[in-house]
Amino acid sequence: MFAWNELRGFEMTEYPVRRNPKKILGVVAIIIILVVASYGILTFWKPRFVVYTYSSFMDWGDERAEAVLERAFAPFEEKYEIDIDFVILQTDANTMVSRLNAEAANPIADVVIGIDNILILQEATRNVLEPYESPMLSLINETYINALDPEHYLTPFDFGLVTLIYSMDTINTTTHPQLDNLTLADLATPELASSLVTEDPRFSSPGLAFLLSQIAISEEFTGENWTEWWETVQGNIDVKEGWTEAWIDWSSDQNKHLLVSYGTDPAYSAQELGTAPDTAIAPFHYEGSDWAWMQVEGVGLVKNAPHPDLAKAFIDYCLNATVQSEIPLNQWMFPVRTDLTLPSVYDYAIHPDEVSILNTLLDRVEIAENLQTWLDLYIDAMTPG
Amino acid sequence: MVKQDYRTCIVLTLPIILLLVFLVYPVMSVIISGLVSASGSSFVDTISSDETQFTISFTVIQASLSTILAVLVGVPGAMLLARLKFRGKSLIRALIIVPFVLPPIVVVIGFLQMFGSYGIIDTALMSITQSTTSIFNLAEGFTGIILAHTFYNAPLVMLLVSAAMERLNPEIEESAEILGADSFSRFRRITLPHILPALLASAILTFLFCFMSFPIVLALGGSTYNTIEIQMWNAFRTPDRGGEVSSLALIQIVITISLAITYIKLSRGTDNQSGPTTTIHTVSISKYKKWEKVAILTYLFSILILVGGPIAAIFRAAFFDPVTQRYSLDGFSYLITLGSEGGIQPLINSLFYGGMATLLAVTIGIPLAYSHRSKARGLSTLSSVMILLPLGISSITVAYGLLIAIAVPTGLNINPWPIIVIAQTIFGVPFTARAIEIGLKNIDPNILDQADSLGSSRLQRLLYVELPLLIPSILVGAVFAFAMAIGEMSATLFIALPQNYTLAVAIYDNLGVRRFVEAGASALILVVICVVAFLAMEKLSEGSIGGTL
């Protein structure tokens, strides 16, 4: 007992008295809580009107997408006294649907822009959308409504023609006369196949459009089993994940001449260069006419959206001339409002009346029923070994 | 006393409960819901498809090759690092770990810029041969993947093995030398057996990382080469393939967990060998024979190109715009631009999420390390399982699970930053827990007894005796956790809305729209943050990085 007291005394003289550890822990905890709370308050997400869209939406013009969207939608925001929150998901349209599915129990988005006429055929897509028939539909050609979705899960927003393009700096119709009336057989030759860049049909809408074009042509014109073509080109053809990656590859690698892209690319090229374009189009040519795939993108109302009435008004507003006239030079697609005047560079683009539409060869029911099988067959054909 | 035990018990089990709620439950719910409500293909369909089998064999083959190469490149470096005496050794050591903590997306940039077509080497070769087209491209396909993995993991092998080597008792070597053993037999009979456990552990860890590799294979592999992780991500992104996601997650977890268990077993084996006090006999380079010097210099030069090259290329990428072929400071003006078009918000997010995650990972790691060392057998096993689980579960699975099982039901998906912090914490916990556990083991029990006999309470002993002694280990773990968090991309990309984007995600984002200097400058900032953090830690903890992993 004595020794114990002496030890205590020793401690008191030699060491400073330690503060109560609980106090220190308390202070640390309070500081952390304050920091977290202030960050939380600063970034607190005010309930807003949310529009989901994919990356690069309206981002291909001279200005950044933000400025374009602000100009196009400011009148709508003023009228309804709201702020529209464009949530630009860094993904493709497929992942947007996956995200909406993941959030289906408690959705935060009101509207989604960018689902196209193939993706809407999937049940998973229709599960997260609510049909809405906009009164503004009377302003647009019925072709686009029927091509996109006669059931009105989606309202047409813009459209484009998916086709092959090539850079005139590296090849032309003199060196490669087959570019003038291109067939799948031409493309399958090692020379052209190894210079072709396309996109993965599982994740990229132009890539899928190309696959469906190829299937449609095989069924209708060549009568071949379509998977054989892919087995022939496998190893030569360059399949990139998405359109952006494919474009980068095509524009930076001088051995890549052909790209699966859009019929507006020559117009884009002319706009960028300020002169005649250096990009040309090589659509498939069968039975005396050129063929291209039509992609129609739509805007849809999210099922159980937090603000359904605003969402409907927003969808109506999307067909307004203010919004539609921003599409050509920022999205490089055609506005579905065909009554609007197109910029003069669009003279270089191919227009829907100049080609036959491949979609007419594959009906919606057939695609919906077979899409998964086709993709599996495609993967099998493209898996080495 | 009973009350004390009861409290200790709560503190020790709390992290395990947290990990059960935020890791095991979400992941299980992903797997089970996918397998039960199987939309799309079932488990049998998935595993028997050609695609899956090709994916699995490719995953294994690339991981094995990458591991072999990383070991071959790493071991000589480890020996030099341990043996050679030179100035600035701690700086070199801190720099070596940089590739390992770099965000994979940054590695991709550096790699493409160095070894890709029109990269630094290619440009040089083109100007030598007067060629106008690209003639050299090692950054694509199979070669690119293997090389990038080697770049990534060779430093890991170097650090782990050199840490083990440094603990080699010089007396054993001296005795062998006196007894007439030449340098080769000294290596075979003494050094090799000594470093073997560390070598195997680092090989398994490398294999594990390559096995789960995501951004590198995604960026360099094109669509031909898929790892299990990528096929899973692909299946997630294709509507109606939920069953496949779950099946692949299950296959992956079974493989990685068995590897992780092997790793923990092996690293246990190293624990009881020579103490941390013995240090290997070091020599300066002038002591080597001429041919040895040549070999060493050749090796250092190749390492400089393989490991230093991509990092230097990142530096160039921050200033050089490959589109306009001009040098510009746009990347840095982007980094100081406010608003949604600027880099300040992502930078703040990165630091805040990373800081929070590190704090949490340390807070969870301390009790986890204690319970790992606890005498209660069940608790110890449970905690070691919890420590290794995050190493074996892919970030995509974790992110998907957190989104479905935690974020959406609680409505946090509106502003999901807490979910991002949780995900990053989970990936940091193995590093903090393990570093602290090693620190705990090295505490002299006599000191603790003295504290007890001087009458300190349990909390006082923890706060004033144990934690100060643990500070070096805590720092090591914290810096690793921070580096993991700040470089994490896949899970953050998965969970985040644009207002939550971190710098790593912003890099990916900028790359996608060809804003290369912006991506390069952001990558450079990440490199600088990691290097500074490691240098600071190296100073404070006196070089105990190697033991952490």
C-alpha cells in the first residue's frame, strides 16, 4: 500500500497531469461533425426538377453543353419558376436505363433524354418509363413517332442516319471505287476490314445500328448467315466501346479509314474547317439504292417521377422551336421538327429522303424478340478461338 | 470490470457489424437477388457460355503472366533497394510506391503517352527512321495489358520483398561468407529462403490485383479482352442481364477469397521471423565489380523507362495537347476554375471524400486490428475475414450493392456522397487494419504493463500509450487508405451524380471528350498529392511501408 502511494507521488511530480481523454475525444468528434455537417449543408441537394441524359448531350457545338441548355430551357424555367437540373451521367444510354432500374424503388429523375428506337424495345426500358402522349406530337411527322415508339413511352426528340464515313485525306473513290457502291462483301476484304472502326453493339447505339443493318442486309439481300460475316472480319475489324472512342481512334490512326458514324459528319467537318468537308459518306448500296439506318432519340417520362406534371410540360417544351433549333449544330442530329430551317452546312449531310431506310427491313417485333439472341451470337462470333 | 469488458466487446464488434451492414449485406443482396429472380441467364447458363469461359481463362492467363513479369522485374529492384547504400534512399522508396497508388486511369494516360502509338517512344523512333506513320505501339491489346500490370505491380513486389530483405540478419551472411559461400549460393541458401514468404505474398497480391483489374483492361484491351470484372460491368450495362452479373460476381468472389486467404496465411508465416531491429548489411555501388555495375545500371535504366517513363509522360500530358500539338496551361486553368466546368469541385470532392474515408478507415481499422489480435478465437477469425473481404470483392460489386441495398431505400441516391465515402472506406480498411495490426504486434508488452501499474484507465492507456506508439503504423495505413480513396474510380463513377465527381472521375470524363491537357493536369495533381502524402508518411514513420500490405 505504501509502495503504491509512493508510485502515485512519483507520477504526480514527474509527469504533467493528463487531461481527461473523454474531453479530447469529444472535441475531435465535434470538429469532425462540424466539418461533415458544413459540407453536407453546402452540397445539400435541394429538391429540383431532374433530367437524366448521357454524356456529350448537346456538347458538340462551339459552346459547352451548359450554355446551350441554359439558352434553350431558360424560358421554361422562368415560366414554371424552377431550376432544371440536367444530370449528365458519364455513360451511354444503356447504363442510364440500368441506373433507372436500380433506382426504380425511389426514382429521383423526372425525365430521361436519349433513349433510342432500339433500346425502347427492351422490357427493362419500358419498365422504368410511363407512356405520355404529348399534344405537341401534331407538329412532327408521324414517321418518326412510329419509328421510335407508337406506344408513346418516348416522344421523338431528334434523329440521325447511321452509316459509314471515311476521311478523304486518306482514301477516296479513285483509290477505292467500291466506296461509291459499298457492299458487305467489300467491307469483309482484309484491306477494308482492317481499316474499319465500329462500336460495340452492346453499349453503343451506332454500333447496334450497324449490327442490325448488317443483319437486315444479310437477310434481305445476300441471303447469307449473318454471323459468318463477323467471323470473317473478326481480328481485322476494330470494335471500340463507344462512339467517342471509335472517333478518336479513327481520327488519330492513319491506318483507320472507315468509321461507323452519322450522316451529318460531313456537315460537322465543313463547320469545323469553314470550307468544304474532308469527310465523306459511304452508305451500303444494294439493288440500285443507298441504305442507312435511322436512329430516333426520344425523351421519356420516368415512372413514379417526383414531378410528373412538370415532366409532361417539359416533354411538350422539348418539341418547341427554341429547343429544336439548337439540335443541328450542338447535337449534330436532325431535329424532329422538320418545319425548321436547317443551317447551310447541312447541305453536306445526307438527308432521309436521299437514302432508303434499313429499319423498314426489320420490324420492331422481330428486333424485340431476337435482340438478346443476336447479341449473344455476335459475342460468340467475335470471341477468339 | 465486467462493465469494462462489455464496453470493449462493443467497441471491438462495432467495426465488424458496420462491415456486415455496408459490405456483406449489399453484396449478398446483389448476388442472391440476381440468382433468384434471374432475369436473363442463370448461373449454369453463364458459366457454360463460351464468352464466360474465354473471359475466365483470359483473366487467369493475363494475371499469371503479369505476376511472373512483375516478380522478375521487382525482385532485382528489391535486392538493390535493400542492399545498396545511397543518398536519397527514402525519397526513392517513397517514389517507388507511386505507381501502385496511382489511379488506374492515370496509369492508362501515362502508359499510352509513353508506349502507345504517337507516344514518346514512338515519336522518337519515328523521327529517327524518318517515318510518318506510327511504328511502335506496345500499349494495346495483350502486350499493353501485361506491361501496364507489370508497371503497376513490380513496385509492390520491390517494396514487400525489400522490406523482408532488410530484416535479414547480417551475421548469417557474414558467417556464410567466412565459410566460403559464393554470392550465388548465398542468395540461394540464405536470401531466397528468407524472402520467400514475402515474395509469395507479393505474388499473390499482384495476382489478385491483376485478376480484378478493371480500368486498365477496359482502356487497353479493346472489346476483345475481357476480365471477369469487365464482363460483369458489361452485363450490368445491358438491360435484362441481372442473372449474369450475380453469377459472375459469385465466381469472382470464390476465386479471390481463396487467394486472399492464402495470402493472409502466408503473411502470417512471415510474422514470426527475424525481428524488425536487425538490418541487412548494406554496401555502396563502388564496391561492386565492373560487370555487376553494368548489370545494375542496365536494370536501373530499364526500370526508369518502364516505371518512370509513364509517370514522366503524365507530366508531359499535363502541358502538351496532342490534338493541337502545342504546349498549353489550359489544364491548370481548368484546375482553378469554379463551377461545373471547372476542376475545383472535383478536387475538393476528392480531398473531402478521401479524407473522410481515411478517417473512417483508421477509426474502423484500430478496433479491427485489436479484435484480430484478441484471444477470443471467433472474434479473431471473423475480423481477419472482414479485413480481407474488401480485397477480394470487386469495386463494381460493392458499388452496385451499396446503390441498391443502401442508397436507393434510404433516398441517399439524391446526393450520394456518403455512399461514396462508405465505398472508399471499405477499400481502405484492409490497409489500415493490417498496418495497425503489425504496429500492435511490435509494441513491447512491458510498456503496457507499466502503464497499467501506474494506474491509467483503459482509455488513458489507449490514448496516451498505445496510440502514440501506433502512430507510425496508423500513418502508413492512413496514407495507403487515402491513396486508394483518392484514386478510386470505378465505384465512384458508378455511384456518383455529376456534383459528386472526384478528380479521378473527372480525368475519365475529360478523356472521353478529348480534353487531354485537362485530364493530364488532373492526373498530375493526383500524382503530386500521392507523392507528398507518401513522403510525409515516410518521414514520420521511418520507412515501414513494406510491412503494411
